[in-house]
Amino acid sequence: MRWLVAQFQHETNTFSNILPGRKEFAEREFYRGTGIPRKMRGTRTCVGAFIDFLKAHRISPVWTVDAFATPAGPVKRDFYDWVTDRILAAVTDDIDAVLLALHGAMVVDGIDDGEGELLVALRDRLGPERPIATTLDYHTNLSRKMLDAADVLVGYKTYPHVDTYETGIKAAELLLRCVKGEITPVRHAEFPLILPPLGNTLTSGEPMRRVMDRARAMEGEPGVLGVSVFGGFPYADVPDAGMSVLVITDGERGGEDLAAELSGVLWERRQEFRHQAVPIAEAVKRAREAPSGPVVLADVADNPGGGGANDGVEVLRELLKQDAQDAAVGMIWDVQAVKACHAADVGARVELDLGAKTDDLHGKPIALSGTVVHLGDGHFTYEGPMSKGVKACMGRTAVVKAGGVEVVIASRRFQNLDLAFFRSVGIEPTARRILVVKSSIHFRAAYGPIAKAIIEVDAPGLVSPNLGRFAFRHLRRPIFPLDDI
């Protein structure tokens, strides 16, 4: 048995002016052929799960491409075409099935639905008999093209995404049952008109916990193969953006009713998806006055994991203004500043024009005066729970200490969702009083257990929980909370 295997993931914030291509994917994860299992074996990821499953079931993989980039603006068309061409070229007569790890919110220059286009092209090559299965991110903007082209679509059930490995195993198991003729998947979807900001879609809290618990219970019912609830990705200005519910049954066995039930619960609780962060000055004051630390200040609007520039310095500015002590900011993306620090060397005083170089939506640069206390190459390994075992590189890094604040500066954009981000540059996060991370929810998996308090900060940026700040032009309307419905 031979399966074609690939990963192509990008979460696209259409308001970003950073357009990712080969360089940006190579900075994060870009492997080909047998390099994929060599790099990804042993990781708690969808691809890591694929590797283990294929070996356990003695299935011969045809490894194609593994491409994964930090969220940004629309993917460059030439790179998208290059990757999809490589995947499609691997479809030969001896391929029995296709197993994919996709995101579900990829927008490409000229294409609103990158995953849908790829899946339709694969279906055309494979014909109707050979099955396709794909994993999908919780923030999928589910489309009809995806539903029509793939036999099996399995979404993560956790946010932070700590179940990627389990999701990969489930998709592979269902695909194998399809190949053996044991099941006939039928897909039933509902699309409640809700576009929730990221903040209140944490799956361990309400309103999503109740919905996810019910989804898991439904999967135990006879004939139900899978239930996925997608929060959608609200910063993609495309018609399909928003929440959705997908129930897959073995044949026609009441999937419509189950999908309608979950969709109804989401709609009834839609007011609970409204989200409000804390103004910057108040957030820093609360952190300074907290009886103990670490207190995590989450700069949610500049989260690169949602397409933020990763170079906003407004929270840093306020920390310095209020003379915060024993604080660490991780991290600011500024290639020029890193170069200046490396040229100066450890121990040198530097004067930096730091941050806010990408656009005018993340505040203004700050004149930072401080001492270089650490220089590094940016290599680290995720400690988990998310992406445990994955090796990554932030590019060259520097740590500058200004007053009582250590500022981590990096050459590549990365969401700080793992304690290894600080530890790799010589900062022990459990020993700091205040930690600033640029992340919306994912940081909670690693930082939640060590934090005495978490404060979400209402700073400027492209991942702001206030969706009214964005000029949507292509989104389906009306939709809550942008419209009064």
C-alpha cells in the first residue's frame, strides 16, 4: 500500500503586508522527500503522527513536501504553485490514498481558498475512488471546496493546540478504513454566522468547553466517525471566514441533526464570544503591583501566530515609563537592531531605534538605550506541550537590558508559546516577575502552569480582539459580532 503524504500550512492574515514565499517558509519549516521523516520523527505534530502510523501499519509513504510558515499576509502565488505542483506530480497510478496536514485558513495571491484549490486539484488527479484525508487547524475557515474534495477532514479539538499528534493519528486511521472499504464517510456541515475574535475561543473555558465536550460525546455515538468544531480565523477577509461545525458519519446516519445541534449552541451563546483586553497602562500597573510573579502580559494584538508584525513596542514603552523591574519581553522582531547588537558585542552599551518597522499599525519605534547581555544563534527545541520536540530557529538573537527590563530581539518572527523561547537566550521565565509574550492563546499551554496571573493587553496590532478596527470588504455579511444579528 502506498500513500502520498504532505504538509502545507499557513494561516493568512489578509491585513498584513508581509507576503510569505520560499524564504519565509524556509525560516520556519520547509522539507522535501525523505528529509521530512528525518526532521519530524518523534515530534508531537500531525506529521510526527503520520510517520508513526505509517510505520506501524507497514504503509509505504511517498513523501512530497512539508511547508509551514509563521502567519502573515497572502502566500506568494509562485511559491504556492511550486508546492502544489510538487504534490500533484507525485500522484501516480500506484498511489492508494492521500494523507495531508493542512491549515484551513490559507489565502494566496489571487486565491481565497488555498486548501480548497489544492484538494480539488488532487481529486481531479485521483478520481473518485482513491480517498483523501486531511487534518485541519481549529482556526479553519471551512469551504465547500474542501468538503466536496476530501473524504475525511479532522480538526484539532484544543486551543492551545495540544492534540495535533492525536488528530494526525485519527485522520490516518479513518483513511486506512476508507482504503479497506470499511467505511463510507458522509460529511454534514453547518455554518453559524459568527466571526469570533480569538480571545474567548479557548477550548478549556466557556463558551467553547461545553461545545467541545458535546462534540467528543457525539463521536461515541453509533455511525459517527468524527466531529469537528472550527472557531474560524477572523483576520482573513474572505467569504468563508467564520465558525463552522463538521460531522462525518458512516453513510447517512443523522449527521445533519448533530451538526445543527452544535451550531445552535454556538449561536445561542454568541454574546459570550465578545472579548475585551486591558488598556496598556492599567495592565502594566496591575503587573507591577501583583503580590508575586511571574505575571504574564499577553500582547495579543501583535501575535505573529495570527499575522501580527511581531515588532510592536508599546507594552515595552509602558514598562520603561513605569520603571518596571525584573521583567522580560519576548520577543521583538527587528533585524537591524540584532545586527547592531552583534556588532557591539556582549557588555556594550547600545542605542537602538527599536521596533515598529513593518507598518504603521503596531505603534511607533522606541529609542532604547541599554546593555547587550546575551547574543545567540536563535536555535531551540520546543519543550511542549505544543509542538514538543520540534527544532526551530529565531535567527540571530540579542538580549538588551534597559533599566529593569530584558528585551529579547530576534531576526525572525515567532510566536512565544513555549518556555524554551526565553530559556534559549539565557532567561529563566520562572524566575522573572513580569513576562511579556506576543501570543493570543497558545502561550497558555506552557505559561499557564507557571503564571501567578495572566493579563491580556489592549495594544495596537493586526490581531486585535476588536474586529471593528478592520475594514472588511469580502467577508460574508451579516455576521456576528460585526453586525447586530
